[in-house]
Amino acid sequence: MDKTTQTEIEAAAFRRLVAHLNARTDVQNIDLMILAGFCRNCLGDWVRDASAERGVEMSKDEARVRIYGMPFAEWKAKYQPEATPAQLAAFEAAQKKSHG
């Protein structure tokens, strides 16, 4: 497979992941972090990092809009309830496990 085709396939898969996450607003970032070790914010950071590596300036907010499809504060107000004590405990345990 040539590099252009590989890049196009990877980009399409990434766009599909972002669309899937946008359709699943019921899946909370904290749950993604607990189970997978990354969340929508991480994806935004990765987009910003990849942009910077290519000399393209992108703010954290701009990168998050690319992932959330709207400003993060708006998404958070619409879809993100406060984390429950159980979620916070599971997140803390997952952090210790991944860093321990």
C-alpha cells in the first residue's frame, strides 16, 4: 500500500471514530479514561500535537472543536454531568494502575 492511500485510510478511520464519539454523547469522557486511558480531550490534544509537528498553530480550544463539533464548554454543558463518586474512584484506581 502506498503512503497516500495509507494516510487516506487512517484519516477516514479517525473521522469515523470522531463521528462515533459525537453520536455517543452518553459515553462520558471519564468512562473512556477509566476503560481505555484516553478520551475526547486526549484526541484533541493529539490533533493539536500533530498540527504543531507540521508547523500549523492550533489552540487547545480549536483542536477540541474538531473533536466535539462545538466548543468544549458547550458540549460539556449539554452532555457532561458531574462525575459520580464511583466514577471518580474508578478513575483514580485506573490512574494508579497505569502509572504504578
